[in-house]
Amino acid sequence: MAEKLLRAGMNVARFNFSHGSHEYHQETLDNLRKAMENTASSAPSCFDTKLRTCRDRKSNGLLEGWKPVQLKQGQEILVSTDYDIKGDEKMICMSYKKLAEDVFPGSVILCADGTITFTVLACDKAKGLVRCRCENTAMIGSDLVEVRKLLGEHAKSILLMSKVENQEGVANFDEILANSDAFMVARGDLGMEIPIEKIFLAQKVMIYKCNIHGKPVVTATQMLESMIKSPRPTRAEATDVANAVLDGTDCVMLSGETAAGAYPELAVATMAKICLEAESTIDYSDVFKRIMSNAPVPMSPLESLASSAVRTANSAKAALILVLTRGGSTAKLVAKYRPGMPILSVVVPEIKTDSFDWSCSDESPARHSLIFRGLVPILCAGSARASHEESTEEALEFSLEHAKTKGLCKAGDAVVALHRIGTASIIKIVTVK
């Protein structure tokens, strides 16, 4: 079934860790990897964890500007039960309203899984304040910051995707997005936390802001819900998927339709067809102008180059934008400007071999590309014996041949290529042979 889903158009596989054991998910992951090998395709794994952050009732309150707070042994700090306060080095907040009533001078409060210890000095029940002394030197950070620290060396190959599920999250969306690599509009829990009639606006605003910042956004929950039992979606569901695409979402997600439904393969194929039809109606020149009007000033050289490549491709009516990249950042910036044609992101690994292989250690930039709208990643390794210029031409030739076999372009088409030669960045128009 995993092979069928890949062939039907699945780009990313989501594992919901709210259900099932680690052993169960490992078995599913092993099956997925085998399916990718059998179908010569790739799909990154998205692990949906149980972490709850940013003013959720189960976690610490937000820190001012999301900046970590350095605590020193012996310093005094106030702990407030007012969850609307943004914490700093003088005061932090927590959600337990009866804290000042339940502790007393001499009590010990443990934070961050016991890595931070506070001794209570005084309690103000009327104001809900507890004055404490810090017993060890430590850093308090927002939960996303702590996750990156926990990942250690693996953080460079893992993207952190946040999702907003309550009104507090919506209100603090800009700060959440600034500290996230990607975002999910999770309409299920959100629909129970804010008025139902306001969900559409929250969805549109969050997608718009993600687009402006060039961060991939997923629209999820009940998109083709009726296909859990029926071979056809409702008209409203089909329109919902199409409208998410028109809003600017990078990904649309299926849940129960593929996890427990009777027609998983058909649900993926149906969603893919709706997405293709919706994309064909988009005015890409208008989208480009809107994103340019919100672009940072001054632009970084790399972003200026990426936006120029999209402008050139639109003007030349190119069939494809081809980007040679090592870490994938250039191709992702090109995707931010929403060209009307696919972007072939050719990831050239740092370690040169005489073959290209999805299983090599440099695959993470290519896999990450699959959650960015319009990006089609491939790995290409050149010969270690070739000069930089020769290996660049070799990569371009290989990429164009690959694009032809995948139907992304044909002989006579114009292709905009973006790459580096030495310290210079090059944008050129190539005619496919």
C-alpha cells in the first residue's frame, strides 16, 4: 500500500505519535523505506510529536521575544501565575493558578525535567506571585529552542514544523513562525478553540504570512473526510482542497483517509488531481508581485538572485527553473517567489562520488525540498576528478536529461538555470536539446 500511495502522488509520510508505540512506527517506517526503494521515489518522514508549546495549558508561558533566559545560581526570580505575562530574567510564568497557595517558604520547585531548581522564599497569594531563589546556573528557553538543543547534531538535518491549535497560538503566530522552519494549519483542534466561523480567516492569514516569509505551510484536517468510507469526496471537500491551494498552501494533508480509510490510494490520487486543477488557475504574475511587495529591503544577495530567476523565467515563459545547490537554501528561496513552472532542485553533495544515490548522507536537503511548493529534488554527484566548471556543466547536462525523462521539459523548451561558478552566481537561459 505504501508503494501505491507513493505512485498516486504522496510526497510526505506523516507519523502521528499521539497513537501507537515507537515499535509500531518503526515497522511502518521500515515498510515506507522499502516502498521507496521499490518505486525509486522519495518521501520525507514527518513525525508529529506530543510536544505542546507556546502558551498551551500544559507548558510554560512565552518568553519575551522568544529569547532564552540565563539564570544564575543564587539569583532571585518571581514566578507568576498570570499566563499573559511574557517572561524575562526577572519573572517567568506558569499555568498552575494555585501555585502561590500550594507552596510555602522552603518548598522546592523543579523545572525543565528537574534540571532547574528553585527554592521558595515568599508567596503572595493575592497577586499569584512566588519569589524564588535559583539553586543552579541554567538556561530557560521557549520549547522550540529546547527541542533544537535536544536534537544536537541532528538539528541540521531536521526541520521543526509548528502547528497552532488554540486562540493564544493564533494571537502569537508571528513569534511562533519566526522560530519555526515550517508550519501546519491544524484545523481540527483549532476548530474547537476558536469560533467555527473564524477558522477560514485564521487559515488564510496564517498561509499568507508563511508565504511572505518563504516558509512551507501545510493545511490539514478533514480535507477529504468522507473518503474514509466513500470512493468520492463531497463537493465541499473538493472545493476545500482547491481553495487551500489557491490560498497558497505548500501541502495539503490527509489523515484518517489514508490512516484508516477504505480508499487510501484513491484518496491520494483524488487530492492530487484537485491540486493540479487548482494550480492551473493561479495568476502567477500577480502572486509574484504580491510577494515582491512584501520582500525584505534591502534583499540579501541570495534572495535577490532567486527572485530575479523567477522574474526571468516568467518573462521567458520557461518550462522549468533549474537550481544547482548544496544545502537547498537557494532553491527554497526560488520557491518563495512562486514561479508558474516547476523548480528542479539539483542537490550536489559535498562528498563527491561517481554516482547519484538517494541513500547517501547528503539526502536531507533533497528530502526537505518536498514540502516546498513546486520543488522537485534530485541528487547529483559529479566526478571527483573534474574541475568545478566541468562538474557544473556535467550536473546541468544530467539534470536536463533527467527533467526530460520526467516530463518536466522537452526539446526546444527554455529553461532558466541558476548556479555558481567560483564566487560568481549565474542566471542563464538554456534551450533544451
